[in-house]
Amino acid sequence: MTRPDMFAGRHVLLTGSTGMAASAARAIAAEGGSVFLVSRTEEHLRELADQVRAAGGRPGWHVADLRREADVEAAFDAFHAHFGRLDAVYSVAGISGRRFGDGPIHEATLEGWEAVVAANATSQFLVARAAIRRMLGQRPDGAGGRGTLLLMSSTLATHPAPAFFATHAYAATKGAIDALARALAAYYAPRGIRVNAIAPSLVATPMSRRAQDDPAIVAYLAEKQPLAGGPIDADAVTATALHLLSDDARMVTGQVVAVDGGWSVSEPRPAPG
């Protein structure tokens, strides 16, 4: 995926414990990095920690509800006690929201909106704030950097798909993440902190299981994501994420990088009339 020493001696805090988060955790460990896992599901954390160990890593982990300020701060304190210097944060955790009441805005509930905003936007704010506060207190490394932060966006923030993915609260929160990443990058670049976002389209993860099990959506993805011919494999997203988190991308900040298999430039053919 990348060169074996890309994360040697580097400590990464990663939120989430399945799907893209799990893929990244295993890859960082395999490439020499130390990984600290944060999620609200202890069972998933334990399973992923075992996988990271199998990949050659020595992970730490902490159970936290990332919607809660105290939990996020406690997680970062636990990271510091375990590893010390914070080199990178990959903030993956979030929800789709449909089962909470997200959908087309004329059908969406206030409870659904608030659930999605809390899980996708407030959590990213809290993680970003905790990370940057700690990075500001660190001495620059040999390349002049104090740390890097990668937020999780989505192609739906900029390229809607109304026929199958009309979850308007979800799209709004991902657009907020794009704006947050750019604003943070602009403010903290002079202080040696890089901030970017990654924007996948539909990836084969537990969160997207409903879509993966729908034949109509699978047929749609075959043309909408032509490079993948269907759902994107999580490891393909990880390859780009690891580059952005590494020193190889030390001149990259304020970018929202799409990993979408062609979603943003493809239009499926209409069904025969």
C-alpha cells in the first residue's frame, strides 16, 4: 500500500473501530506506526486491537462517546499517558443517520437532524479541538510540523445522489466538515499543523450494509463508481488517508480529497423507458 517505514516512530489516534477505521489501524501498524483506538463500542475495540497486534502493532484503546466533551478529553488524556507525543489524528467515526430519522428534509425529524449533527459534526469539532490544543503544545519535529489532522467527509457533501441517498442531515454535516477542515488549515498552518479531509463515496463497510444489500443500489454503483464497479474497498480509502497523514504529504493542507471511484465525474445511464 505504502512504504513500510512511513509511520515508523509515529503515534496516531484514530476514532472508530470498524470499516475504514479498522482498515487504517491495521495498515498504520503494519507500516511501523503506533495506534491508539477510540470508539464507544468496547467489543469492537478489543477485536480491532487484536488485529492490530497481529499486524505487528502495540495498540492502546479507550472507550468514549465522541459526542461528549468530557469523553473526548479523557480519550486524549489516555492517549498522552500511553504514547506521549501526538503525531496524527484520523477522525473517522460517524453515522449514516437514516435509522434515527434522517432523510429528505420534508420527511426528516428534528431528532434525526440532531442525532446526525451530534455524531458527525459535533464529534469532529470536539476531536479536532482536543487534537489541536495538544499539538500546539508540542515542539516542532524535524520537518517543522507539530501534527496533522484528517477529518472524514463524504462525496455527498458536493455530489448528491437524490435517487438513493437523500439523507440531507448527513450531507449537511459532511459539508460542515469540509468547511471546518479548510478554516482550521488556514489558521493553524503558520503553527505547523496540517488539516485535511477525505471524502469517500460508498465504501464497503458495516455502515453501508443496507445499500450493499439493495440490488438497485448495487446496479447504480456499478456505473456511478466505475473504477470500483460497485462499493469501494476500505483499503483503497486507507491508501490515500495514510498518505495525507504521513510526512510525504507535509506540503498538503486545507484540501478535501475525494476517493470516489469516479462518482463525481460519472452519470449512470437512465433505465430504458
